[in-house]
Amino acid sequence: MNISQSQSHVVSEAQWRAGTYSLLANLLAAAPDDAILTTLRTITADDNPLKGAMALAWCELSAAAHQAQASDLAAEYHNLFIGLGRGELVPYGSWYLTGFLMEKPLVQLRRDLATLGYQRPTDNCEPEDHAAALCEVMAMLIRDATGSLQIQRQFFETHLGSWMETFFRDLQGARNACFYRAVGGLGQTFMTLEKQYLNMLV
């Protein structure tokens, strides 16, 4: 492989990683609409550079999208993450790490986000340690020219790696999950590979 081919591979890999994070962020922030479901239905195993478990997870998500209707997923999302008082799952880092919301992990996250130059949009009232927000930050770090692999690894290890695999595993086993069971499978597989990838290249 020559230098230009190697650089092209790295760019493609980064685009795929950022795109996967963005997809997870969108699916965790709100129930998917018809446009997202249509896109998911077109995915095949050949649409990502990895094979094996990751390719299988993509295929299972695509199959779940084929069986899903956007009108039904709003209720599924509500039962999983919102509920009456709280949903079946609580998708926040502080909750998974301490058992409480708005705890020290969120304080550290806000400090690190400020150092990176990121801040919560004024129209978003969700705490920054929501799983969707953390996936979106990782996508931005990958796309940002200043977001080196070292920065990505540090942010991942501090704010995602310690709990998000468990969250996605819980999502796969949630009693209210149907479509989102496949989201959990994709998320858990991706988090496992991300941990290996960042440890290998940095």
C-alpha cells in the first residue's frame, strides 16, 4: 500500500467511525423517523470496513428497520428512555457510574468539554452525560482536525468506555425493546471495537 492509499484508508475509517457514532447519537436522542428507517433498510454488510461481529450487527439493525414502523417506535423510545417518571433505562453516565444523576462524572465531563471548546446548545436541557450527547461528541472529535487519536482515546476512556458497553447490553435485554434491541447490539459491538482500536493505534 502506498502513502496515498494508506491516507485514503485512514480517512475512510474515520468517516465510518464518525458516521456510526452519529447514527447512535440520533437513535438515542429520539425515535427514528421514516427517513432514518429508510436509510437503515438499505445497509448491507459491505457498507462498513469491518467484518465479523460488526457486519452482523449492521445486518441485524437493517433487518429490525425493515420490520419497524416509525409510528410505533415513538412509544418504544418513550417506554425505554422517558416513561412516567423515568424510563426502563437511564441513559446517563452519572447514573451508570454512581447510581445517581448529576454526580461527579458529569462535573468532570463539563470541565473536559469546556477544555475542548464544546458547550451544550442553549435549546437542549439534557445533561451532557446522556449517551446520545457523548456519541455526538465522539463523532465531532473524529471529524475535527484537532481531535487527535490521543484526544479521542482519552475522552472515550474517561467518559464512555467505563459504562456504555453495559448500557448497550442492558438495552438488548430491556423488556420494552424490540427495534432498539438491534441498536443495543450495534452499540455494544461498536464500543468493544472502539476500545480495541484506540488502544491499538495510540
